[in-house]
Amino acid sequence: MNSARIISLDQFRGYTIAGMFLVNFIGRFAEVHDVFKHHNTYNSYADTIMPHFFFAVGFAMRLGMLKTAASNKSIIKRAAGLILLGIVVYNLDGNYKSWKDLQELGWIGFFEKSFLRSPFQALVHIGITCLWILPVMKRRSRDLILYGAASGLLHLALSSWFWFDFLMRVRVIDGGPLGFLSWSVPTLAGALAYDAVKNFGPQLALPQILRWGLILSLIGYAISCVHGLEAPPFWPPWNPVDLWTMTQRAGSLSYQTFSAGFSLLVYAGFLWLSDIRKPAFESSFFRTLGTNALAGYLIHSVVGDAVHKFSPKDSPLLWVFLITGLYFAITWALIRALERRNIFLRL
């Protein structure tokens, strides 16, 4: 914990980036198992990746604000930068072919038609979530727990009132405009993981992180069983989809609570491997990805679009393995080249 960086966090973040590369690339292939694909009806392995990003953001944000005294102003600037970058990367909804189309919408209509779906993906959600949790990020751990619980319950109440039916009707992405409420849950779980490591050291923090990871995972699953016993995570649902279902599209409380617990469990593995085990484990592959996560995020989709031209959706598994290896090699080589030149994208 005396080094400038926490190795386990970099390794965890690198694993998350690699997981994103994998599921975003292979999810289109018919021969790939459904657990590696995104679904709107249950929580697959692919759906566990995005919450890891929020967990890592919460961990790093808490570290920055407590250890390096990062100011609220700097956090606001970074969050605004992520939101702006996300809007540029994801684009707005709508396709206005004439000036008359825009005039007829008016300002209110323009915002209603342009910002419901496409802009609200990972970068934008991270930026807005950081702004939402900023008021408590220098407060006691107990305040973080209460704020996360209140945010999740508020999301559940709004979903029960009107939001779930609306978001399913307009088919929002990753929770839509109100997603920041539930994305606060895994983000604050990351902040609390930092508190445990900081206050107790890796050795004593490990059992606490494991225990709370298991507890939150079970609570998340229990929430999904409100209307009766439901299929466990990574299995297709037994019951119709509703606001209690674990679904990334809705950013449901059950999904986010389970994901917060699962992130704690996965991070615990890297905490043991990198900060406790002797000799310490540090994958150079994960290090390269984890220390330049934003670059990896921006590069991987460009490489994926290029390589997908040679990989039809009905490709056999052998070709899927080969083309996925090529995709990883090209993406990693580009990020590694940036690392060698000491170029790191930060916001």
C-alpha cells in the first residue's frame, strides 16, 4: 500500500478491460455460448463486466479524494469530460434529415428525442454516477453505505412507479437516464473496498471483502426472487421479466446488488494474488490494459469493427477462436505501443 499504485486494482481493471474485449467481440457469433452474450432477461457473464468498471472507478475515486486530496472541482471536470466524450463516441438518438425537422421538435422535443438511449452507455453513466456520489466520497464508510442503499431503493421506487415500464418500452441501454441511481451501488462498493484495504491492510481486508461480496451477491439474488424462486445468475430466467429481474438493460436493483457483490469477490482474488501472495502475481497483459483503460476502451471497438469484416456471425468455433486471438493481439499491441511511449489517456 506504500506504492503510488495499488497493483491489485490495476490487475482487476486489466481483467475487466480484457473481459470487455472478449464479450463485445464474441457476443455476435452464433456458436458462442449464451453466457458470454448480453441479455435483457437475466445476468450473464457478459453482464458482469460493466459493473466491474464502476467498482474500479469507485475504488480509484475514493483513493484519489482521501489519499491525494483530489478536489471536488477536479472530479467534476473529469466527470464532465467523460460525459462529453461519451456523447461523442455513442452519438445522439434520432436522424434529423432537414432543418425543418429540428424546428418542429423545439428544444424540449430535441432533448426528449436525442438523449434517451444511445448516449447513456458506460462513459456517460460513469460520469453522471461520479457526480451523484461526489457529496459523500469524503465522508465515513457508514455514510457511503447509507447513500448507496438510498440510491438503490430510490431507483426501485421509481421503477415501480413508472420507470421500468417506460425504459422497457423505449428500450434504453444500461439503465437509461436514471441508471446512475443503481450504478451507484457497485461504484460505492468499490469505494468501501478501498476503505477496507486502507484501514486494515490487504491481509485483514481480504476476509471482510469476501464476506461482504458473498452477502451482497446473495441479497441481489434474493431480491430477484421476490415473486418466487428464480433461476440463479448466469442461467436463463424461470419467470417473466419484471422490475425484480437481474437485467443490465434496466439496471435493476437485484442486478446491481449482485454485481457489487460479485465485483468484491473477483477483486478479492486479485487482492490475494497481487497484494498478499508471495511472490506477488502481476500479469503484464493486465497491467498494460489496466493502466490505460480509457485507451483500451476507445481502441477495442475500432479494431473489432475492422476484424469483424472477416468473421461472419455463423463462423465455426475454430475460426471464432482464431479471429478472436487476432483481435486481441492487434488491440493489445496498439495499447502496448502507447505504454512504451508513456502515453496514457486520462480524464
